[in-house]
Amino acid sequence: MKNRLRIYRTMTNLTQEELAERLGVTRQTVIAIEKERYDPSLELAFKMAQLFKVAIEDIFQFEG
């Protein structure tokens, strides 16, 4: 799954560590998601969308 997490994170001037703290995950999780090595749970994806005040589809794009 493609994502724009890094773009939204940098637009809001958050470090990977700061984003991880706000989401309740590790920095390694944020890194893995940004590098598209790990797909977040639906709950985590909703938390990200809520944090950035966008729809989940704005951050994540499914490529079937």
C-alpha cells in the first residue's frame, strides 16, 4: 500500500519520534510505514488521519 505519511509528517513539522509518541507507537513503526514495509492497522490509520485532519484515503492509497 502506498502512503503519504512522510509528506504529512514533514508538512506539520513533526519528527518521526514526535509522530510516534502522538500515535502511541515506536519510531521504528513510523519508519516502517513511511518506507512502505508495514501496513498499519485500521485503528492506527484512523489515528493518523485524525491527527492530520484528513481522510484515510489522503494518506493511504491501495494498489491492487
